[in-house]
Amino acid sequence: MQDKSDLAKSNTDKVWSGRFNEPVSELVKRYTASVDFDKRLATFDIQGSLAHSKMLGAQGIISQEDVAKIAQGLNEILQEIEAGQFEWRLDLEDVHLNIEKRLTDKIGDAGKRLHTGRSRNDQVSTDVRLWLRAVADDVIAGIRKLQNSIVDLAEAHFDTAMPGFTHLQVAQPVTFGHHLLAYFEMLQRDAARFSDARKRINRLPLGAAALAGTSYPIDREMVAKELGFDGVCENSLDAVSDRDFAIEFTAAAALVMTHLSRFSEELILWSSPRFAFVDIADRFCTGSSIMPQKKNPDVPELVRGKTGRVTGHLMALLTLMKSQPLAYNKDNQEDKEPLFDTADTLLVTLEIYADMLRGIKVNKEAMRKAATEGFATATDLADYLVKKGTPFRDAHEVVALAVRHAVDKGCDLSDLPLAELQKFSAQISEDVYQVLTLEGSLASRNHVGGTAPAQVKQAIARARKVLAA
Ligand code: ARG
């Protein structure tokens, strides 16, 4: 009878093959391998291994000679990967085993000692956290850039009048600058969510080993410090099994995308000739292969569409985690593709959006005209009557009747002669026309959070301060 370990060796290179009677089928090999996508964690995997081996040496668990060989080997491997010369092997399953095997081929037994006191379970969570921490920083920087674009555009339009909508019906006049700054605020909260999530991402799983910790005298704090983590995961079972940090990141990403989908929807509407409020630069649009007149707002439409994709990733990750018993389960290998795609989609969206806003042309006249249609200053007339002593509910009724009259006549409230307006209330006098103008309406909303141009200027100053901090 053939020796079992020989048999395993002859069939496969797998590190765990000693226990098995037969190799996995080709199909299973492909089904279970993750190297095609997790190889993008390679630099972080090497970073983690360097810190781990340094600690093993400092604790006397492996020799300093081995530590030096491991460092040398890993640095060479890093160069091979960066030069595109590294041969990724599907039969070595994942990024971790590919790198470890190459290391052992290079430096022999020292390479085989790297995995002492460690498991791929704490290793993979460490790698993902290192990667995601860097991504979170990039996302925050991307949000800041976009906020800068928004503030610049808002500044140019701090007093540009446009209709504000509720139910997509003309409601009250607002300044375009004020409208834009609403998105600044949303993104401000988004950035805060990423910095908060980063605190929980930035904890070290290594030392948890497979699930229960390890019997070697390790120094987890040292590894945490070496890798720039704020601290260690306090429970080994939790450290290897939970992916809540990835879910949180994806939830924050889905919210950014949701905010941008709203902005996109507005840009799509506003760039339609029916609104004609804005013109999106040609480089963000495409034409139609059949209708020569078309200029389609592809970028905002795709942002709107990709929001579904990122929200889908959030659902995938939540569903992946749901009902998993402690501790690590292979299910968790499925966290990477949604997470990677979330990061890629979000980062490129932020970049393209910041650029797109710089190429927006605003049609002030169209905005203004739309704001003068649809009785946007009706509330101002009611407020005027209240200030003259009419109870608000009565004022509301008076204005409703006046609006109906204007609708019948096919004109705006400000087009009605004084005598006609006075039929609705004796309290109306010549000064009413001031409040019925767009400028009067805008200027009157002069408090923190209001749309008055003076307030928009102050909001811009506050925003600039936040961005400079
Ligand atoms: N490729 C695996 C993952 O992404 C690494 C951890 C595998 N652990 C194990 N015990 N099979 O989750």
C-alpha cells in the first residue's frame, strides 16, 4: 500500500492535504478558490506577515535568523507582485497560501515557521481591515473633494433664485446655493460615518489564531502597534468571525450613493429641456445612435443605477453574516467581492462627481422664470397678512382664494393689480409687492438654515472652515 502522505503529496500541493484520501476535484478547486479576487490584498498580507514574524522573533518563538530570512523573502515577493511577475496559482486557494508557498520555496524551513501561532482566519480578517482602513481614508478624501466642488458652485450661486420643490411641485423660492449646500450637509454626515466606522475597522484580529487564541507567548499589542491598529480585538471568537466592520463600511457607502442618486435625479431632471436649469458638460454625456438631437446625462444616470448595486452589496453582506454560528465559516470568503466592488464603485463615483460639478453650466434665467411661475411666493403673502394681524389659518385661506383667482386669470400673484388683491383682504396695501418678489421672499428667510443669500454666504464660510480643518 502506498504511504498515505506520499499519496496526498503526489496528488496535491495543498498545505492541509495530509488528512485527506483524495484531492479535491477540479470543479471544487475552482469553486473554493479565492485567489482571483483576494490577490488584491497581497501587500496587506505581506505587511501583516512582516509584523507577525517580527513579534514571533521578539518573543523568542522563532529565531532572529528566521525573522531576517522571512523579511527578505517577503520583500522579494512584494517586488515580484508589484512587477507583475508573481505566478498566482489557483490550486493554492487564496492570497495567503500563494504567498506562503512562494516564501517557503525561496527560504525553506524559515518560511514554514511564519504561520506559527497564526491561522488564515485571523490573517484574512487582518488583511481586510488593513485594506479597508486605507480605503476609508481615500473615501473621506474623495468626499472632501466633492464637497469642495459643491461649495464652489454654491458660492457662484449664493443668490441665484430657483423654485424649491416639495412633491416636485413648486413650493417656495430658494437660492441655488442653498439647494446645493443641502448636499454638502449630507456628505458631511457621510464623512463622519466613515471616520467613525474606521475606529472599529482599525482593530487587530491577529492572535485570535483559528478561533481560540494560541498557546505561544505572543505579544498582540506589539503587532497592533507595528501595523498602526488602535488596539486588539478583545475576543478571539469574535475577531475571526464577525464582518460587521465591512457591513458598516458598505452601509455608509450605500448612504453616500443614495445621497448622490438624489443629486443625480435632480441633475437629470434639470438638464432635461423641460427644466433647462443646467447644462452638464459634454464629456459627461453621450448621444443617441438614432436620435441626432439627444444629449443624455449618462453619468448621473449611472450613479443612480450604481446606487442599486452598492445597496445590493450591503444586502449581500448582511445576508452572508446572518445566522452564521461562531466562529469562522467559509461563508466569510464571500465578503470580499461585494466589499471590493463597493469600494471601487464609491471611489470612482466620488471622483467623477467632483469633476462633473465643475463642468455644470447654470441657466439662471430659466431657474428664475420657473420660480416666478407656480405661485412660489404664496406663503410669503400669507406671512405678510399674519404680520398685519390676520391669524395664519385665515391668511392661508385668503391666499388660496387669491391663487385660484390668479390661476383663472392665467397670471402670477404679483401680476394682480392692488385693487384686485384687496378684494381678498382689506389688510393688503401697496407694500405687498415687495414680499411677492423673489428677492423679497428669499431675503426674508434670514436665519441659520434659511435660504436668504446672506445666510448662504455664512453657510459657505462655515463649510470652507470645515474643509480646511
Ligand atoms: N480565503 C479565506 C477567506 O477569505 C481565508 C480563510 C480560510 N480559512 C480556512 N479555515 N479555510 O476567508
